[in-house]
Amino acid sequence: MLFPIVFLLVVVSMSLLVTRIASVALVLTGLSQEASRFQARSALACVGYTTHEAELIVNHPVRQLVEAGPRSGNRPYRPAMRPLASRSKMIVDQLQNSTL
């Protein structure tokens, strides 16, 4: 009887933690706090919204990486296939070439 309750609490806690990390990462890319929270929650739930904030995510390569997460089908490219130094350089190059 105790295991399902503990399992539910762990799942909810992990969901909140993942949402918090994603929203902080989106804020670091220049998105507002409110919009980043909303987009992180919608990405966790795998639902899409046709809002101006969603367009900001889609049109920014680093934000796409934050939103795509571990779902390999939604990534603009497959960074897990490349060495870490190559991925870091690619993200830095994308940040330098993109307009915030």
C-alpha cells in the first residue's frame, strides 16, 4: 500500500525537477520566466500550442535542443552521436550565429 504512494511522489517530484531545469535553461536563452515555465510544462506533457512563445522556441536552435530533450525524433540533429567537444562547439556556433 505504501509503494504506490511513494512511487507517485517520486514521479511528481521528478516531473517538477525536470520542468524547473528546462525553464531555467530557457530563461538563460533569453525567454521570459513566465513563457519559459509554460513552454517547459507543455514540452513535458508532449503537447503543442500555437502561441507566439512556441514560435520563439521553434525559431531558436538552442531552445529547440532544450525542448527536444531525450526524444531523438524531435531533435534538429543528433548530438548524442557526436563527441562532447563537438556538440559544445556546435552549440556555441549556433548561439553566435543566431539572433536572440
